[in-house]
Amino acid sequence: MDIKITDDIKYIGVDDTTLDLFESQYVIPDGVSYNSYVILDEKIAVVDTVDEYKLKEWEEKLIHVLKGRNVDYLIIQHLEPDHTGGIVRMLELFPEVTLVGNKKTFLFLAQYVDMKEEWNTLLVSDRDMLDLGAHNLTFLMATMVHWPEVMVTFDATDKVLFSADAFGKFGALSLTEDEDWAGEARRYYFNICGKYGIPVQALLGKVKPLHLKKICPAHGPILSEPLEQYINLYDTWSKYEAESKGVLIVYGSFHGNTAKVAEQFADMLREMGEEKVVVVDLVRSDMAEVIEDAFRYDRMVIAAASYDAGVFPEINDFLYRLQMKNYQKRKVGIIENGTWSPSAGRVIKQLLEEMKELEIIEPMITVYSTLKEENMEGMRVLAIEMM
Ligand code: FEO
């Protein structure tokens, strides 16, 4: 597929449709793309490479675009291996190439490869510039979006931002051409960069005044004007603000009884006029998507069975992940179930209390095995409080 960016900027990224799990964590039913770019000018710069599994395909594209010319600069924006598989190959092909990175780039690079004295390197800091001829590049440090060495590159001539992991999305480009951006970009953001809201805010502060025409991320489609829609979503996400009003009900149920309580509570909310209620069976769902929904909506209810004097294990895992991703600023209700000594609620509450700015809504509901009439008043009060 032909991906047009500008006259001088060419796409040489590749799709990966065979990888089972991204970062050995996240399902990617439509694959992922590793994006790499060439800026053709008096001097030629390549921005990032690809995962080593896709090296051959990337090299063919690179050679095709170069039309016999040499690469002068390889800009290394991020050291995670999904973007650096081609660095050594680039040096084999073009021994005179200059590697461009910051202090941490080279510190980390030396951990991955055996760096040679004869390699040319250019050490850059925040807002340092590189002149390619017609194109003038500015490097902006984007520390912790998603690793400490991350930097992004602004081409002032074409008003293009090479944004590394920021603004990335799951999905191979060849399979997701017509797909809505936000769905998989949101799942990508909260699971990959979600912990780093403050650094993302810092990056947005640098990027907003640039009047960008295009954003070229390290994964997913090239974004074109109007870019406000993407930047505004990133702003909302990185401030940990809810994107939509709605109640996410996440349940962990061994034999279906806690599931019935969750469904009944959802019906109660709907009858009270709640427009958006999403019910999720955690063990039969993609955990990363449930994490995404937890951040998307402004309220959440956790309904969980007790287990080994604790909580349903996947609910425990879910809460751990939410904490890792800095889940905050939400209203959360708790429904616990147990046959002899319900313990889920206590554990859920403890975990939630360790998170920032969460409002734990009372009353917590305790169900003994199956929902009874005696639970209904408490459920109604909780529903009212959640509205
Ligand atoms: Fe796509 Fe953080 O690497």
C-alpha cells in the first residue's frame, strides 16, 4: 500500500500480522505496524527502524526509496526493540551514517548492542536542531513517553511531528485502513503509556504551539489535519479525565451468581435512567480493553466473588494493573459475594484506597451466594449514589 506523507518524507515501516501478543502482553487481532520514515533532502535522515523480525522487508523499502543514495543520519527516538531492530544493519549498509540520540539513547543502546568506537554519533538535547538542507529538524525530549530516552522530532519545513510511541495505535496499516482511530489508540495509550500522564502532558505542551500538519507515530496510521481531535483526546487521557459519562461494571464470578448480581445492578441503573452501562465478564474479556474502558468512563462498579480469604484472582490482577496505570479521579462502587465469609470487598477497598483521588461509593454490598430480597434496598441506594 502506498502511504503518502509529503514529497520528501517517505514511509518505510512494515506491518506485523503474525505476532501473537504485543510486548508479550496485549492481543493484537489485526497486528501492528512498526513505522519508520525517510526524509529525503541534501542530507538524508531515517527516523527509527523496525522490529528485527521484519528487518528484510524494511531494508528492501529503504533501499528502494534511497535510489542509490546513502543515509546520513539515523535518528533513534526510542530504544525499545520494536523500533531498533535495524540499527546495526543500517551501520552495515552505511558505515558513515551518524546515529542521532540523547545521552540516555546511547546509554541504553550500549546495553543492547556492542557499540564500536568508529561509529559516528551526534548527541542532542532538548530543542537542538539538525539541518538537512531544506528540512530543519528540532528534537524535543519526551522523557517517559514511554521510556526515559524517548524524544520526538519536529520537521519545521513540512510541519510534521515524528512522535515515537505517542499517538500510536494497534493494528497493521494494511488491515485497518478504514478503522476508527480512537478505539485501538485508546487501548494502546492506556496500556502502554497510561502510567505516564504527566510526561504526556509535558509533551503536549511542547507540541501544541507547533501548528502541525501531520503526526507520524511509531505505530499506526499517519495522522493528518484536523489534528485537534487526536491532540484533544490525548489531553483528556493524559489528565486522567473521563472521556464519556457511563458506568462500567466489571465482574469476576465462579459459578454465575455474581454475574447475575452484576447484570441486575446494571438493569437497576438503566431503569433509573443511566444511558451508558457496560457490563464485563473480566475472565472472558481482553483485560487491556477493560483497562481502557475503566479510564474511558467516569464511574465503575466492581462485583467480585471471594476466593481464598481474598478476592477473585483476575479482579486482583485487574486492580493491580489499574494502579500501575495510575487509575484515578473516578467514582467506584463495590459488590462482594461469598458463601461463608465474604472477603472480596475488604481486599478491593484496600487496593482502591491505594489509588489517587478515587471516591469509593457507599454502601458496599455484601451478597451471600445469591441475590436476595434483603440485598435490594442496599443495591438501590448504591445505584442512586452512582448516578
Ligand atoms: Fe513501540 Fe515503547 O515501543
